[in-house]
Amino acid sequence: MNQDYNSHNEITPKSINNPTISPIKAATFGLITVFILYQFGGAILTLLIFGLDFEKADVNAMRLLTMGGQILFILLPALILSKGVYEDVTKVIRANKPQLKDFGYAILGLVILIPFLQSMLNIQVYILDKLADNFSLFNSFKLFFDELNKLVDASYGNLLSAGNVFEYVIVILVIAVTPAICEEVFFRGFAQKSYELKLKPWAAILITSLVFGLYHFNPYGLVALIALGMYFGFVAYKTESIFVVMVLHFLNNFFSIILYWFFGEDDFSTTSFDPPEEIFTDLTVFIILGILFTAYLVFFNKNYSNKISEVENDMSNL
């Protein structure tokens, strides 16, 4: 066995045989390449198909292009890189059969995490607004972020709006199903797994989550997206199943879709902030759910301490 690899708590190179290049180089190259492909390649493809007048573009065609971009620029590179660097793609992307309890425990954490992150987002926006009122430098940054966020909200608003059953199905497919598959195979599969082979698990999770957050181009939601990515990474590492985090990702996005459909664009926007009297409620929720989520993580970590070794034993019996 190659002594350069860590042997702690992960499926070791006897399960992922002889990578053609360093796993760290492979993961870093993948993160940079996919970021460029999806953000810039997707933008160029959109311009070539629809031109500069996006308002006249058919919204369903835009949705299908968004879905195609995820498959072409995220999922396909993940599979190509996994196959090119490692011998066994299924082990790299964690295509292991999960237990039913894996879904239950992971979803429980998500149920706690979503309102926790929402309260954190409310507090964050409120603080930034107060800083902008008192410091011109913060105000300049806030004005820039506000404009950027308006573009993000407008783009998501167009994709999320639906007027009939067909469009509702398309929106769920484009916003919830496709990203859950494509992004998880790449981020928690190829990228994080590659880093895990050389780095401590927490470092692999952190690096992947930082890029995951930046990749979404959501200035006000950046911290929440990074935190969400870290939870997905933690669950992927502990359960060793990409299917569990796919379900988590789907549920998170599906919940956002439902919120938009029921409450509209104003409640969906991250630039609005709560009045002072409601901030105390947000602080209370933030503290209580923070304590609860910490307790949950301790429980989850303890319950899954031997999960990876169990997966290795199961594979050795195949």
C-alpha cells in the first residue's frame, strides 16, 4: 500500500487503486476546470443560443439549458475525471448502497439545519445593513452586493416561476433533481473523496464546501451555502453513500422551490431584513437550534464512528 495515503477512517487505496496523478492535484484541477466550464462555458453557450435579450428567451428552453449545463459541465467532467484518475469510479463517487436509517438520521439534521441557517442569514443581513448605515465603505460593498444579489434573485425567479403542471414538474427537475445528482457526484463524490485520500477529512470537507459556496455566486447566501456544503460533506464521509447526500440536496432545493411558490419573490429574497424586534427572535432561534444541531452532530458522529470500516468489510466480502 502507498504510504503517502492516510489510513484513518476512510476507504483506502486498496479500494481505489493506483491513481494516475496525485488525488490533490486531480481534485484541485477538477474544481477549477468545472468552475470555469460551468460559469463561463455555460454563459457563452447561453449567449450563443439566446443572444443578449434574455427577456424574450423561452423560459422552458432556459430551464432545459440550465439542466443541460449541469449535466455537460459538472456531471460529465466528474465521471470522466473519476475514470481517468482512478480505476473504480463507483468507489470514488461513493456509489454505495445506504441503509434506511442513514436517510432518517441525515434528514433529521437537515430539518434542524435549514431554520438555523435561515435565522443566521437574517442576523447576517441585519448586521450588514446596520454597518452600511454607519460606514461608507460597508455601504459601497453592500450596494455592489445588492445589485449582484438582484441578478441572482431575478435569474432564479425566472426559473422558479410556473403556471401549469408541466412547468411545475420541469422546475422541480431542473432546480431540485438535476443539481442534487450532478453537484453531489462532483463535489461530495470525486472532489471530496480525492482530497480525503491525502488530507484529513475535515480539510477535505472544508475545501470542497468553500468552492461549493463560491460556485453558486450568491453573495448574501455564501456563508449559509458553505455551511450546508460542510454538512453534506460530513454526511457523505460518515455514510460513504452519495445517495444520502443526493436526497439531502434534493430536499433542500425542493423546500426552497415550495417557499417561492407559496410566499413569492419578496420572502425568497436574501436582501430583505427583519425589523429590530424580530432580530431577537432570530437570535433566540439561532442559539437554540445551534445547540440542538451541535448535539445532533455529536450523536451522528458517535453513531457512525465505525461506518466506514463496515463498508470496507462489506466490500471485501463481495
